[in-house]
Amino acid sequence: MLLSLFGGTFSGVLILNHFSVFATVDAIFSLFFSLLSQAWILKTLAFAVLVGSVMELLQKSGGIDGFVEYMTHRSKLVHSARSALMVSYIIGVIIFIESSITSLIAGAVGRPLCDKEGVSHAKLALVCDSTSAPISSLIVLNGWGALLLGLITTQIDAGIISGDSVQWLVESVFYNFYAMSALMVTFLAVWFTIDLGEMKLAKASKLKTVVKIDKHSPLYYMLLPIAVMIFSVFAFLYLTGDGDVLQGSGSSSIFYTMLLTLALMYGIYVIKGKMSTQEYLHASFIGGKKLFSIAMILLFAFAIGKVTNDLKTGLYLASLASENLSPYLLAVVIFLLSSIISFSTGTSWGTFSIMIPIAVPMAVGLDANVALAMGAVISGGVFGDHCSPISDTTIISSLASDCDVIEHVKTQLPYALISGGIAVVLFVLFSFLGSS
């Protein structure tokens, strides 16, 4: 995958530099130097590596064994493949503050349960990915809401629309049909064990045959670090936002959260005598090393996203679509355009930033439903990001579930396409209802 990402990046830079090989090579170095000079990117890459350390320490401490033993024997809450996946699904819906943390926790909790019940990691990755971004884009008391509020406010300040930005945001979320359908389709796939396409071929982890349950491992060895992760994200968003959670830095928050979690794990594992300092450091290094390749995939994903943005692919597509467009098809076209841009760049947030300033004037000019157009942008951004192999949420969901990225993309695609199809039908329907 790294080779494919580099090939795409090189091709894009070659076009930007008018096919000059020497200029392209120089621009490639400049591109990666620029990316690695940005604090949020470095923190995101560090987060990916530190996730590996946390996962390895949870395994070595016996906390995962203790959790599996409690859930399957003492409480008997998990006794089937469905219940194992439902635990991750519920976590994905409840934790809406930050999509990366949502995927991580849902994967960390669900993976040992899925191994115990013989569920493939691909199915778990579907649940992690199909709840994290969709729920974050529906319950917008997070960075997603802050970004969208800012983009809507610029349209109000420019005099394109009038009213209150919060009200516009609430109305647009009502039309976020893809997120709603993705949550519904995923729930049905879990509850009725619906395996489509490549998912039928996905195999359960071999670990299911060798899982050894340590009944003496305290449950808090796993639950306490996860609880710290959840509450720390809120705390760091509050601190980095100077008292406003919505203005907090997501990259800084998840990075500091992982450092705090590792410090806590040192306290409960080493100081309490579960492992030595040398064992702690060795496990941390091994875990980080396992996920270093994931960090590199993220870096190349950022690079190709930047190149695609520099090529102004999104603006070109939008300009083509705006010609002779019927107001009845506006929402669908905006949804599809946003999907293509998000898929190509691997970022829903970048898509929002490109498409909101385009979609709102288009809706006003065609006397169409502006909130519906905004909802189409949000839905398309999440849909394209959901399907994209270079999306950070796709990569992190694969990471958390211990599933190959390409396998995750292939197995998830049928469910995403069904959800996208439902969204298209709803956008057409509401376009006609709004005009009648």
C-alpha cells in the first residue's frame, strides 16, 4: 500500500511541476519536510505508534484476559458473536467526542471478545469505522461541530445566508442521511449476522483457538486505562480550547491522552509489581514497532491528500456539476461530489472546507433547500472518507481491530455502498418534498 500511495503522490506532484522530473523530486522532499514540520501531523503519527504500545501493554499485563474472563464467564454478557460485536457497536455510539479515540476503544475492547467468539477482525473493523465518524458527525458536540459552525458562519458573514449558525448546523445534521443509514446498516449486519461480498471470506483470528484466560488478572488492568483515555480526551480538549471543548485541538488531545495513559499504565503495572520497568519498556517498544508501518501509511495518506488538494480536483468537479443543474438533483450531486473529493483526499474535514462554500451559494442560486445541501456535504464527506483506503479513520479502525487496511476497505465497501444508496434515495425524496 505504501508503494501505491507514493506512486499516486509522485504522479500528482509530477503534474503540478509540469512533468519536470528534477523539479518533482525536489518538490517531493519539500512536501514531506513541510508535512513533518506541522505539529498536528507529528502528533497524529505519534498517536498511531503509541496506540501500539498501549495495546501491547494491555495484552502483557493480563488485563485483556481478565476482561474476557469477566465478560464471558462471570457476567455472561458476551456469549455469542453478535454480543461480542454489539459491545463495540455500543461503545462506538456512546463515545462521540473524537472519532480516532472512538475507533481505538471500540477495537481494544472488542478484539479479545471477537477472538474468543471466533469473529473476524474485518467484521470488528467494520463496526469500529461505521460508528466512529458517523456518530461524530451526528452528535456534533466535538471538533466536527466546531469546524462546521465556522464554515457556516463564514457564509453568514459573507451575506450569502442569514440567521443563526447553530440553527443552520442543527438543521443540516437532520439531513445527514449517510451517517444515519450507516449506523442502521451496521446494526442490522451485526444483529442478523449479515456477511456481504468479501466479508464472507474474512476469517476469524487464529488466536481464537489459543486464547488463555488468566482468572487472576484484575479487571481494572484493562478498564482503568480505557477510562482514562475517555475522560482525558474531554479534559485535553477543554484545556487546548481555553475552556471551550468545541475549540480544542483533536491532534493534541489524542496525543496527550496516550502519553497520560502510558504513564498511568506504568504506575499500575510496574509500581504495583505486575511487570518490571525493563519489561514495560520492552513491551512499549515492541507495540510501537508493530504499528510504525501504520504511521507511515498515515503520513503518505496526508501527502497524497495535500497533492490532490493542490490540484484543485474538488473545485474543478464542482464547477462542472454546477452547469445546467436542476434543483431537484442538487442535493444528490453535492453528495456525490463530496463523496468523490473525500474518497480522493481521504479527509472528510477537508471536503467540508471545500464544499460548504460551494454548496451553499449553489443552493441559494437555485432557490433550493440550503440545509439539505449542507447535509449532503456532511453525508458525502463521511461516505467518501468511509470508503477511502487513505482515510485516517479507515487506517485507525484497521489498526485498532488488527485488520489489514486493504482487507478492511474491501469488506466494508458493500455495507458503505448500501448506506450510500439509501442516502441518495433520501436526498432525491427530500428534494422533491421540499419543492412541493
